[in-house]
Amino acid sequence: MSKKFLKVLLSSAMTVSMLAACGSGGGAGGSGSELAEGDTVKIGGNFELSGDVASYGTAESNAVELAIKMYNESEDAKYKLEYVSVDNKGDAAESTTAATKLIEEDQVAFIVGPATSGASIATYQVASDSSVPVISPSATQINATMNGDEVYPSAFRICFEDSYQGAAMAQYAAKDMGKKKAAVLAETSDYGQGLANQFIETFEANGGEVINSLKDGSYNAGDTDFNAILTKLSEKDFDVLYVAGYYGEAGLIIKQAREMGIDATIVGADGFDSTVLAQLAGKENLNDVFFTTAIASGAPTEAQEEFKKAYIEEYGEDALNMFSYLAYDSVMLGIQALEEAGATGPALQEALEKAEFDGLTGSFTFDETHTPVKSVLVIDAATNGAETNAEVTVK
Amino acid sequence: MSKKILSKANLCWMALSVAVYILLSVLINFRIISSYYTITIYNILINIILAVSLNLIIGICGQFSLGHAGFMCIGAYSAGVITKMMPNLGGLFLGVLVGMVISTVAALIVSVPTLRLRGDYLAIATLGFAEIIRIIVMNMKITNGAAGLSGIPKLTTFTLLFICMVISIIIVCNFTRSAPGRACISIREDEIASEAMGINTTKYKVSAFIIGALLASLAGALFACNFYVIKPTQFNFNRSIDILVMVVFGGMGSMTSSVIAAIVIGFLNMILQNFSNLRMIIYGVALVSIMIFKPTGLLGTRELSFEKLLKRKERKS
């Protein structure tokens, strides 16, 4: 065969083997290792730092970085922590790659993130294969941590499921507010549909009636004109309107509904939790509007205040939102479990399963699906979250 | 006949692919490279199939399609749904077949009316098609809507992926050199002239479009069974653009360049993963400079051809 061909072959072989040399390192995980006091422990951050949902990912990544900095500076720090961050672009496939990199190459003790459910689920199998826990701050999708009927052993999340908020609001509306007839509007996303389905189910179970089907009450993210859908609703009789979606559309729905003369109570979920809601809806229209959330941003506790101050000092006010608190709690939970277990791998996983955690977003333990059991706050939107109306735990 | 197939040039190609296969599988199986790099290689192989198949439509046939992600989506979801019911290689095979059947039907429905359009209009029509597929998938029960399918078994192995890639390249290259392929090239060069020469342009455009769609759906199936999770948002406009960039980056009409571009962009993505703020900028600058200094792409329409290399050598000696 030609010499030239051999040359090409050899040189390409060289190139590939050189690349291989860069990549060596990693190796089989799964067993974990014991840690001594003062050891350096790496913590991975797998976040959406670019792409569509970069604002969530950045808010969380900042909080993780801050939490680790605060831990390292505290006097009773048992280990020296190091933060390794990777960008997953908000893409599920990239997220798998990022998690693999953190596990194999950086050998992290646990991973915090990603912020979105899809990207989180994409990492659970890889993580479970090598027994490196993934703590997702905000993977709220229903059954996100489940692989069919079994839970992924390494998947944990510290937010409640989408459906849980829907159930809590339905229970609150039916029992505490005494509402009888509900109308439902939902975004055609997994978030909106999950919330709305659960709301309908629980509201009906509590003796209420839902006057429209989800099919007539769906809208797309980015819609701005809801007059058609609201006109149809206004012809019917109802005393509460559940809007399952984010503040961008919800704000406009509230405004247009009030202008049309719909004076029923309007309720929603943590998608309402933004100052933009008041801007879009108009302050005067926010009477009798309530939503569920994990933390009351308007009336912070002392620990929340302290975190908020440190965060704003480091990254500015704009980057702070609910996701930052959740991410902070994720790291602190991981560190607490790490200190208890004194080891990585399966031992750390076991410590997480049994953890009793008291953090910024409430205290909780994990149920058998690795989802926290905690209460939901119902907030009056008019007070901009300064007043908590009730704490609801779904029975 | 057998002599033709076993020509020197073909043997060289065979030797090259076997050598690359052995080299990569040794690297992967003996864990010389970490599984992080292995995923990158998997990604590159899938992207090669996508780039080569889109190059057939754009580079060879001259039809500007922005709907490749739609076909990939069909393949991914067919394989995802079926392998969740039958988590073995038989399931994957069946999933690939079902995906191909649906893709063919979809490609026929789209291409027969839209391939009468030209240039920008075709691009917009195919873009619309891909969005329709995505929205349908987002609203179906069996695909689990916007939440996407999760818990798909990992069935894509390196060997399977490599074989599929080689087969895809062979199909596209052989099509290009066949009579229908030549007809496609003539359509690319001048549609009216080729029509005047008695070429049934619609027929050849549709056949190139369908072959491209089939291969994209194959790539989608392999993609789904490699990453455990698929979501409708993964198959949006950006995915089509990513594939398009590979084709344009390498050079339209050259399969060698599509392969090289897929490899280069794959590694570029991997290296830049740690520089999230800079990544998009570097990516953009690389593309802009290619377009300014070499508008035809890295290789233009040149191909790596063992036949030519061997001939040149013979002439020398």
C-alpha cells in the first residue's frame, strides 16, 4: 500500500493517542472513598449558564459558588471545598456529557444542578451508575426522579413537584377559601399541564366543580392576547380562576380578566413569583390574587436575609431569585450529608436519603421518591409577597 | 463484478475505516480515554450521519432545507417509544424501521409540494415542517408531551454507531456517483437546463430528500438510545442550524468535508464547554472568519479520494 496512506494513518493515530493522553485520568467510580478532616472535596455544578434558561442556571450557579465560599470561610468547616462548574447550555444531551465530565474527570463528591427538569433527568442514569449523588434544586417535573417504578438511587431534588403545588392550592381554595366552582387556564408546557391536572383532581376531590376542560383552557407560552379565551369563560359562573403558568402570561391574563369584569379570585403557582407580575397586571388588579411558593420573598427570615445580603454584595440584585435559595439549600444539604457520612459514593447517598435538613426554604426529609416533604406557602400577590396567608401541607 | 467492488481504492477505504474503528474501540474499551471523551466521540459520529445526509440535500441536490431536525425528531421518538416497550436491540431495530417509515411518509408529503418552491421559499417551508413535527410531538400523549421521554434504555453501542455511520456515508457517496446522483448535481447547477435535457427534476429532488430524511431519522434513533432522555425542545430550529453549520463549515457538496467539519465542531464544542461566556463568541468568530476567508467552506467541493491518490502514484512511478 502507498507510503502516503501509511503516513496519514500513522499521523492520525498519533493525533488520536495524543488526545487520549489528555483525557486519561478518570476511571471507574462507584465505590466512593473515605474522607479525612481537612481533605479537599470537589463539588460539581452542572448548570444552564448559556441558552434559553440561562437566568435560572446562573442564579443557581452563583448561589452554589457563594455557599461554598461561605462554608470555606466558616470556622468549623470540616473539609476544604472546591467548586467545579460546567455549562450544559440547557440541553439534555449536553447535560449528560457535563455530568459525565464532572464525575469521571473531576471526580466530584456530588453534583448540584441542573436547574431544569429535562436536563436533570438526563444526568440521573449516569450518576446512578457511578454512585455520585445529583441534587437538583428545581427539577419540579412530576416523577422526575423516577425510572419507571423505581427511584434513581443517586437522584435527589429539594423542590416540591409541580403537582404538589396544584394540590395545595386546590385544597386551600376549596377548604379554606370555601370556593365551589373553579375555572382553569394552563400553559401547554409540562409545568402548566402538570399543575392544572393536579388542581382539577384535588379540587374535585374536595367537593368543588371545575367548569371548563383543560382543552378549552390552554394557551401557549408567549401568547399576549387572552380576550377570546376569557370572554368564553366570563359567560360562565365561577368563583375562582386557576392560572397555571409563568408571570409573563399570567400578568396579562390577570389584567385582561379584571378589565373584562371577571372578579373571581385568581390563584396560581410559583410561576407568579416575580415583581414583573405586578408591572404587567397593574397594582390595582392584584386584589384577590394568591399564589403558592416555597419561600416568601417579601418577608424573609433571618437566615434568608443574611444570604440575600451576601448574594447581592457578590452578584448584584438582578441575579437573585427563588432559584438562588433552592441552590444554596442544595449545597448545604450535600455538605451536611458529606459531613455525616465522612465518605463519598454509596455512603453519601445513604446519608442523603436519611437526611433531616433545615434550610432557607424550609425543613424537610425525603420521601421514597427522593422528593422533599415540606409545606407550601400561600401568598397574597397584592402585598408583593410580604404577607404569608397560610402554610399548606397536602394530606 | 467482485473485482470492481474489491478495487484498490475501495480496499483502502475499508482499511481506513477498520483502522479507525479498531483504534477508537481500543481507546474506549480499555478506558484509555475517559467516558467523557467517549460521549464526545458518540456525539461526533451521530453528527457525521446528520451532516452527511443534509449535505446530500443541500450540497448535492442544491435544495436548501432547514427541516432536518424534524426528521431526526421522528426517528428519536419512534425509537424512544418502542425501546421503552422492548428494551433490547430488536426494539431498537424495530424503532429505527418505524422511524424510517414515518419519515418517508412525512418526507413525501412535505417534498412533493414544497420542492416546487426554490431557494428561500423552500427553506421556510421545511422550517415550518420541522416546527409542525415538534409541536405535534409536544401535544401527543404517547410522546409524553413537553416533558419528553425519559428512561430510554441505552442501546447505542460504539460498534453499532460506527457501522451505521459507515453505511450512511457509503449510501450517500454511492448515490452521488449513480445516475440519479448525477441528475441531482445537474439540478443543483442549473435546474432549467437539466429539465431541458429531459431530467425529471421533481423525481430526483424528492428521492434525494427522502434518502436524507431516512438517514436523519436513523441518527435520531441512535441519539435517543444514547442519552436516556429526549425532549421536543432538543429538536428545534437551533438543531437544524447546528447541522447546517457543519455542512456549510466543511463545504457544500463534499462528504469528506462534512465528516471533518462534524469532527472539528464536536471537539470545538468539547473544548469550549468550560468557557461558557466565551464559547458562543469563539464559535461565532470561527464561523464568520471561515465565511470571509473561505466562503466555500474548509474543503470546498474537494473530496478525499483514494482512487485519485493511487492514480497519481501510478503516474509518478
